[in-house]
Amino acid sequence: MYGEWPVTEQQHAPEPGLENLLSEERRFPPPPDLAAHANATSDLYAWANADRPAFWAEQARTLLTWSTPFSTGLDWSNPPFATWFADGELNAAYNAVDRHVEAGLGDRVAIHFEGEPGDTRTLTYADLQREVSRAANALTALGVGTGDRVAVYLPMIPEAVITMLACARIGAPHSVVFGGFSAEALYSRILDAEAKVVVTADGGYRRGAPAALKPAVDEALAKGPTTVGHVLVVRRTGQDTAWTQGRDVWWHDVVDTASDQHTPVPVNAEHPLFILYTSGTTGKPKGILHTTGGYLTQAAFTHLNVFDLKPETDVYWCTADVGWITGHSYVAYGPLVNGATQVIYEGTPDTPDRGRWWSIIEKYKVSILYTAPTAIRSCMKWGEQWPAAHDLSSLRVLGSVGEPINPEAWIWYRSTIGGDRAPIVDTWWQTETGAIMISPLPGVTTTKPGSAQVPLPGIAADVIDDETHSVPNGSGGYLVITEPWPSMLRGIWGDPDRYVDTYWSRFKGIYFAGDGAKKDEDGDIWLLGRVDDVMNVSGHRLSTTEIESALVSHEWVAEAAVVGASDETTGQAVVAFVILRGDAAGAALPADEVAAQLRAHVAKAIGPIAKPRQILVVPELPKTRSGKIMRRLLRDVAEHRVVGDATTLADSSVMDLIAAGLAAPKA
Ligand code: WT7
């Protein structure tokens, strides 16, 4: 499962001709004016290093408001189960909303919402307080109590953030399921978390048209008995919506009419704030559990310092959907806890045209932009004329997240979007880490295109070899976190053993992230991609095993193997190799028809994001004598390379068979 890490390095090898531009000597010192007023200064590293738990305790005290102050910091007496600030009490929604209103900032804009059709909505912190209070009262009336789980399946509309905060307000952990996931995926997440209520919408706008959401909820709940008592439905598009009397309720009926007065429920710092499912190396997604005090501390600290946020003047925009961890930590929690003004945009970057993002930045004078390399590469492909038509001079810090950013995209982002002025922060972290772990600090770090560079103050990361030794500068290995951190996952929902096995067993007592990395001559960290059976498609995590299971669940398929092949735009793309059952109807159909059917099947089982770019029907799969599929060889085929060493195959003629079968490539 491990040990393939060097393979991914070649994915982001610079194109010929760019060597000069991207030479090792290319360095970008922090802009002097930014450095002079930066929130984070270089002395933070030494301070944090001297006593990490004390450093974080200080951040927890200064960045958050506690209803009961904590007296304990980190408790690591029962590793790998950590607690932080465990005798303190607080409420996440109070910290994100009410305390700003109490501080006299009620009129500050919290959210500039822009719908894809062009409709807008402005929510001040005072508005947000009323909306979140109403939603909290409505959820309570629907039977949600402290500790109950709420599934959230919404488009990127203000109600998504309002719902998350309303859950936090009553201490009901939310489980947000990305709107692009299928009914089946939603169903399994509802079951695993035993959700009491599902919050959804009739639909949302995508690519210029309404896309329905509620039917997927209906389909999910029809699959079998669940713990769901009510479905709370936001009217967003106005499309016809099937209704189950007694179960379904409209948001405008029960939330808009509820009282806007609500007292937030103080919870223990270790009270679950949310569950977020993510793909692992097995077929079953993991419910990553985050708690309240430590998570909020690191979300707020990183948001303030990595983006150098000035809440009075900045306009911040993170393009991630709340269905992902980025949308949790850097849309719903970090920015609001810091009292920021942010933009939320519902739709796609190319609707109505490819200048939409740049027009939003110009319109709201966005000063901090946080997005993903895949989006940057798409914009590069679309051409400079789109950003060039807009005034982007408000931008002063640019962030990247989700996958390694290739140096070409980094340089383009810096020059074309950032006007060679705004520093780039390439932020490495994971659903499990809860918040940013490795990143430059914009006023401190001299940046290098393509490198996430240094662990943040208070974070201890290293690159180690198979024997757990720290590798010397200039070498590669496995990225690990060697000390507990405040926003670390507290476990996998309902499965403590899997938590220990997945993250803490490969290297005893050390958190293994699943990524390969190298240290350069200066000791800066460069991420090289996953070393396990996890793919990264457009910054989204997908499991090879999960897609393989989806494929073999189709009656035509006898066997399937999935690999992540490098892709110019999406980073990696899903390529599947399938063996059809000899007697299956599909065996008689043309290969492209088979591929189309199976792609649709995967979309239904998991969601459109998991659809393979390419499905190849093959007579055999390359396997070792012990029966393990050699994905490395399939990746060679998928990336059109000369197939590597196949001598450990049980039957070495298999690759010839596959090559012969692929002589006429199919799309
Ligand atoms: C995996 C985590 C963190 C929010 C988005 C994805 C990859 C993430 C970077 C980066 C290189 C990165 C890693 C990681 N990744 N950010 N800046 N440079 N790789 O969250 O779905 O939990 O995926 O994304 O492989 O393990 P996620």
C-alpha cells in the first residue's frame, strides 16, 4: 500500500523551457509594506517552540471567548487520544457571531453573498445573529437537542453557514455532505452518524440552470429506515418539489417565523462540533470527528496569521464549498470567529462567462483570495484576457490549498492574478488536521514556487524514512506530524480502532498523513502527493477502493482496478480498468457504450466527482503472485508511459494483452 511515493513526483515536473523561470534560485521575499504590518512575525516560531502547549493555550485565550475559562492545556496522557483545554466551556456560534455584535460590530458585513444568477444578499453580523438564532430555535422545535447529529446537504448559500452555526449554537454536531455526492453516499452518511434532521434545499444554481437537491434526499431516505425525523428545506430555486407530509418542512415556514432570540448553549471544549466524511484507503468513508475548543483555536489562529487578516479592512474570499473541510475551517468558522467580512459565491467560475471570479473580486474589492491549484490551472487555460478585463488591484494575499501547486501555476497566480505584488501562501493540511499545518507566513517567509515550506508556529512536522528516521535535507520520505496539535481529529466517528490503525500505526506514536514529501537543501518541505490508495482529483480526495467497489457492484463487471493518472487541469484523474463478465449483456456492446454506462453508475454510487475520466475494458489485470493489483503498471498505461518493471507479475504476458487491447484507444 505504501512505498510508491516517488512516482507522483514526475506529475509536476516543469514543462521544458520554464527551467529558468522556475530555477531553484527563484525566491520571493515578503513585500516590505506587508511585512512591516504583518500579524505574524518571525519570533512566533521561537515562542511556540519553547513550549507548544503553552503557546496554543495563549492563542485559545486571546482568540476565543470562553464562558468557563480552561485551566488545562494539552492532555496527551492517553495517546493517540488527545484533549485540549478540556475543562473549559464555550460556544462556537457565540464566538463566530454574538460576541462581535456585543463588541459593537453588528453593522459590519459578515457575508456578501452572490448567487450564480446574479442575485445578492448582504448579512451583517447582527443579521447573522438573528438568522442563526431563528434556525437554532427551529431545529430545537424539530426535536434536535444537544449532542444530536444534523445532516446538511445544501448548495453554497448563506443558509449553509447559518445551519452550521445554528447546530453549533445548540451543541448539535453537524455532518455536512457535499451537494455533489449521490443519494447513496448521503444515505450511508446519514446512517453512520444517525442524523435526526436533514437540512437541504429544493436546489441550487449551477452552470446557469437550477440543479435539484431535494430528490436525492428523498431517494436516500427511501433506501431504508433511518433516524431522520424531519427534512428542513430551503426554497432556493422555486422548482417543483415532492413533499412528504409530516416529515418535510419549509425553512420559510419554520425558521423565518421563529424567534430571533436564542441563548447559545455552552459546551465543553471537547464537545463534538462536527463530523465530516472523507475517503480513505478502504471502501467505507471515515467520519472525521472534530471538537470545539482546540479546533476553533487553530482555525482562528491560522486564518488570522496565514492570510494576515485585518478584519476592519480586508474582504476575504475562499472559493471552497462548505461540503469540504476548507469550507468548514475557512468559510464557516475561521473567518467569522475573527470577525472578517467575506464573500460567498454559489456557482461555477465560468457562468455566465469565464470572467465571473474576477468580476466578483473587482465588485467586492476582495483582498484575500483562497483557492485551489486545479481552479488556477483552469483559469490559465482559459487565458489572461479574462482576469485582465478586471481591476484586481485590491488583492494583497493569495492562498492555495488541496494539492501540490505546480510551479507554472504558482507563477501565473502570482503574476496574472496577484500583479507580482501579493504573496502566495501554499497551505498544506487535511480534513484530519482541521486547520492549516504547513505554510509560509506572508510577512515572514521568502517563498519558493511549489513548496508549502515550513510547519506553522506550534506545529511539529517532519519527513521520515521507513525506519522512522528524519531524512536529511535534499531527501524524500513520508510526511508526519510528531506532536499533537489543537485542531487534530479526535477520532473516527464510531470507530476508535480504525483511528489508531489508520493514522498512528504505520509509525508508532507518530501521525502519518499519507503524503510523500521531500526536504530541499534549506529544509523546506515540498509535498509530492499521496502514497496510499487515495487520489486527489481537483483537490478532492477520492479512494481507489471506493470507486472499484462501485464498479464491481455493476452486474457487467467482474473485476476493476482504479488509478489516479496525472491530469493537466485536475491534478489527477480517475482511470479505471475493468474486466467484464463473459456472459454480461455489456460484453456484446461497443466499448464506449460500456464506458458511458459504467461512468453513470459510479456517479450514482458516489457522485459525479468520482466519475472516471476513462474506463478501459481489458482482458486481464496485472497482479503479483500474492494477488495484489500492480497499480503502478496501470498508471504507466494510463499516463501513456513505457510500462515499468513487470517482473514481479504472476503472469508477465498480462501487460502485453492489455497493450494489445488498447491499441485503438477509446475516450
Ligand atoms: C490531502 C488532504 C486541506 C483541505 C483540502 C483537502 C493534499 C492538501 C495540499 C497542499 C500538497 C496538499 C494532501 C493531503 N493537499 N493541501 N497545499 N500541497 N498537497 O483536504 O480532502 O482532506 O485532502 O490533500 O495529499 O493529504 P482533504
